[in-house]
Amino acid sequence: MPAAAAAQAVRRPFVGEVLGRGDFAIISELVEPNSKVLDLGCGEGELLAWLAENKGVDARGVEISAAKVRRAIARGVSAYQGDIDEVLTDYSDHAFDYVILSQTLQETRWPLKVMRDMLRVGRHAIVAFPNFGYWTVRLSLLFTGRAPKTGLFPYEWYDSPNIHFLTVDDFDQLVRREGFTIERHYFLSGRYRLHFLPNLRAAIAVYLIRK
Amino acid sequence: MTVETNTAQFASVSLDSGATLAPVTVAYQTYGQLNASKSNAILILHAFSGDAHAAGLSSETGKPGWWDNTIGPGKAFDTDRFFVICSNVLGGCQGTTGPSSINPQTGCPYAMSFPVITIGDMVQLQTQLIDSLGIERLLAVAGGSMGGMQALEWAVSYPERVVAAIPIATTARHSPQQIAFNEVGRQAIMADPDWNDGNYYSSRPPARGLAIARMVGHITYMSDESMREKFGRRLRQKEKFGFDFSVDFEVESYLRYRGSQFVGRFDANSYLYITKAEDYFDLTNAAGTLANAFAKAQARFLVISFSSDWLYPSYQSQEIVRVLRRSNHDVAYCELPSNYGHDAFLVDVAEQSEVIRGFLESTYKEKA
């Protein structure tokens, strides 16, 4: 591959942004039109409202913040207040085509249970997470000797919602161990999609997986 | 917006008890315009002591409706877009047939010969009203407290006629605590000698009993916080205790005022019948489980509860939501923060309006 083409492949701007976010852009590409979608940690329902409007999906959301649930419902999204760690057990098998967990896996109390439940409740799971192996995080820890504070992990250790830190390699290993199938994966740095050394270079990873 | 109360006559209604009531009058009001496809009709369901006058200013009294802060042009139930209907419930005393109505067989008020009615009976009569207005499907049924029970009953018993249901501050089955408070109210009325086995229409009504029943009711509609905020331990028009049993505290004065005011507008026998209908309400009665009850429901649901409501606590709404979720129904739920207790759905409506407006908007766009 000529150097220029390789550079092109590496630094190719990906789908741009949906609602200002690269992972949303990928998710919006992955979700089939008119499917049933459950978004765990749906925030104010921005993504679900976008998917309902643009892809005709039947959208449901769970969010722990009461204020955010209110705004999601006001946006027209069928959301309810609940704890991700608890609500998934309520749903029947394959109740949804996709269960989305966007940048929330690291905040759940029992991430493995959540992932297993996601793939019970949904035919596919879409998991987006911030990569703790990203080089800026490594440098932050190396040079400051303190819990990393970066753009993706902006919190002090004592008030961070992130209680499980994972890297791209960690996620890959877990998926292999559980016998899940990776249908697609995307590694993002800013607005760019990466192919090489994602564990070091990706800020955000997005996986489409199934059982 | 001045509004008038209309009445509709129906030949009969067959009741859950097996009895038939004939004929039946329904008092109702409407706001806004029914569109050509008749797809924008919303039925508002009133709570225990409500009436058909939900919005606008009454042409008779000039008073605003009980949910005027929520129904009207640009409000949560936007009458510029939707056709809103509200009727007085069966067993009521504000124009719909109830125990104070004249029994055509005898020429006297029904009094205690009025048959015992259920929430299901109230809803069945509402279907007759909706039929008479030429409406097949309601865009939404909505109400708080007993109104919420009716909304749930609609969604369960007439699934194909309800696009969306908005049960607020309510329950799928009356709890022992709710039954207990209702029973205190009923006993207060029946202990009043003026009640006279319900035959007081040509003499003095059981004003003391009814007032006490209402006082108990009002306590359950407020919260510890809202009572502390509203009254504290303030004394009523005195500097120190009276050392007697006249009114000392503001809260006593308030309850007495509310009690006596209620006597002027509500019939004691209606109190007995309507509270009994609430107490019988249990969606699992016929179906066995809540999941079975909701199995045929097709509506999209918006369930709302309030943080300080201890009469219809959030766990009762959450039970409904959990069952709906388990069976893959389309349900949105939020517990709104409020200090106003059960009354919140009537008085603390800013956030409630925000979620109702958005929910109705998307329902209308997607499903109507």
C-alpha cells in the first residue's frame, strides 16, 4: 500500500458526528432502520430521539438521573428512571434488536452481568467505551503519578462515576472469554477512525457484538 | 375561555355488580376542536372529588376548572391542537347520575338504593359518552389519583380505543392503607345522626360527618413537609394557647375551613359510593396477575408519580411500570420531585406539563 493511501486509511475522517459525537455517528450507522432499540444510560434521550426521527426505530431508554429522564420524555422518548444494573433482568429474551450502552459500561457496578444481560435481552449489543489504555491516559499516570485526569476522564478519583477502568485489549479479552462474537468494531481518536494499535491510540471504542 | 357543562342521556348502564341503572345522565365539558379524522380527542378523568369542569372559566360560577393550569391553549393538554373532554363520574354529584339523583321509579333520590359502582362501571359509561361524540379512538386518556385508575381501566378494558394512557399519582390496586383512610371517611359520615341511613335529602345533610371525612382526606393529600411549610405551629389569630378546644393552630383552622367548604359542594352518599369504587379497584381482580391484566393493552404509557406522595407512593407506579416493561409495552416513567404530596399533580404542574406535552406531541406525530 503506498504511504499516502496508508495514511489516508489511518487518518480518514469517519462518518463525522451525530449530535456532536463520533460514537453516536457510528451507532447511528450500525442500527438497522425500523428496529427495536433499548439505550442504557440514555441521558436526555438525544440519540434515541435522533434514531426515532431518522431511522424509524422503536426507541426505549433507561436513565438513572431523574432530571435527565424528564427531559428525555419531554423530547418524546419512552424513557424511565432506573439503574442499569437492575432493570435489564426485567426484560424477556430478545425483546430488542439492539441494546446500546454508550460510554456507561465503566460506570456500572457489575459490567460483566450487564453485558450478559444485554445479549440476552438484545439480539445485538452496541458498546461504546472510553479506552483507559489511550496514550494520554498512560502519560498522565506516568508523569503525574496520580489517577489520570484527561479529557475523557476529567474527574478526580474520589468523585468519578467511572468505577471500572478498561482498555480495548481488556474488552477484547472479555469478549473472547465469554464466547461473544464481534460483528464490527471501530476505534476513534477525535474525528478519525484508527486501524493500528487501537489499544494505545484509540480514545473511544465502539463494538457491535452478539452471542 | 368560558365553558358550559353539557349533558348526555343514555338508556342504561350494566354494572359490575350485576345491577342495571336506567336511565343515566352524564355531565361533561369539552375544550378545543375535534379534527376531521377525529384523531385528536383526549379524555381527562377526574379524581375523587372532581367534576366535569376541568378547564376554562365556568359560565355559571366564573371559577376556573380543577386542572385549568394543565388544560388550555398552549398548556400541557393544548386545546389549540387537541379536543379535550371531561365528564363527571358515575355516582358523582355534579350532574352525572349518582345517589343524589332522582330515581325515576320512585320520584325520590336514590340515596342508599343506588347500586354499588366500580371504576370499571365509570369507564363503561364514559365509553357511551365517547361513542355519542362519534369518537372511536382516544389519542389519550389521562388523570391523577382516581382519574389514573380510570386511565388504567380504559387501557386494559378498551385496548383498541386508547392510543396513549397517562396514569398519574395512582395505583393498579387500592392498598390497605388507602382503603383504611376511605373507611375512616365513610364511618365519619355514617356516624353522623343526620346521615339517617342516607335519607337526608329532604332534611339536614350529615355536614359534620362529611366535613370530618374531608379533613382526613386533606391530611392525606398533603405531606409532612408541605404542612410544615404552610402552617408550621403558627397559632390562628391568637398570641398564646387558648387552653380550650376552640381553634388554636392554623392547621386546625385550615382543615375546618376545607371541611365546611366541602359540605357545600359534595354529597355525602356520593362520598360513600365513590370511595367504595376506589377500594374495589384492583386490576388483578379479573386477570389474576397484573401482567395478565396488561396483556391486551395496546396503549403507549406515561406513568408519573411524585416524591412526597405518601397516599399513592411511587412504588405503586413503579409496580405498574415494571409489569409493562416486562411485557415489552411502550412505557415512560418518571418520579417528579415535589413537596406537595398527593396534591402535587394538581398544584405543582410545571415539570408534569413538560413531560406530558412532549409525550403527547410524539404520540400524536407517530401514532395518530
